Amino acid sequence: MSAKRKPAKAAGVHARTATRTAPPTREVSLKLDMTIPARTSAISPLVDAVLRLVHQGGNRHEMAIETALREALANAIKHGCCGDPEKSVRCTVDFSSTADVHIVVRDPGRGVYLIRRLMDEVRFRHGGSEIHMRKY
């Protein structure tokens, strides 16, 4: 069963990518698709809604999910939207029947896209806290 919710009125963030070995793809049992204004005051309502469903779904990693989501949203507001409340951040969350949670935070920022277009080689190290760029 799949459900879709209307955008929440909350703040957005700039998402960073961290890579880990993921379990096999699971069937999505619930999907949230929320768009929030780029205001820090909008972060908590969105995170609270996600965490209620994380808890109900039986995922035991609530603190890690909460911290990562708050950081991603704060970064999207600050960097991707430059703190402009007229801009917005989109967050989609897929909950699987096995309690896996997949979160995507999107902002209008084009920083990584622009860097990749301008440089010949771009790599992220140390969990995304370092960017290595090379121009031949």
C-alpha cells in the first residue's frame, strides 16, 4: 500500500551523500513527499512527522535518522537556499515493510552540479566533509 501526503509547512536543508553498503531493495509501504519553506522554524515539524512514522514502523535508529535529517535540512536552508524563505526544500521519505527508511532532501542549490560541470574530476572523501576537485 502506498500513501502520499501533502507538503508540510516546515524548513529545508542541503543534503550530503554518504555511502554505505545498503541491504537489498525493499518494497515501499509508505511514501511521504513534503515541501517546506526555507526557514529553520520549518525543520522540527517535518522531522517530528518523519520520526512518528519511523517509530511506528519499528526502526530502532530514531536518533541517527533525526540527527542526519536535521543536518540535511539545515544545510539545504543555509547553503542550497541561501536562507531565502521564498525558496523551498523538498523531502521525500520512503518507508519499507522491513522498517528501512530512505530519505532524499532536495534544494534549488546547484553547487555540486556546477562544480561537476566545471571540473574534470570531483570526489568526496571523509564521509562528504572533504571535496577533491581536479582540472586537467
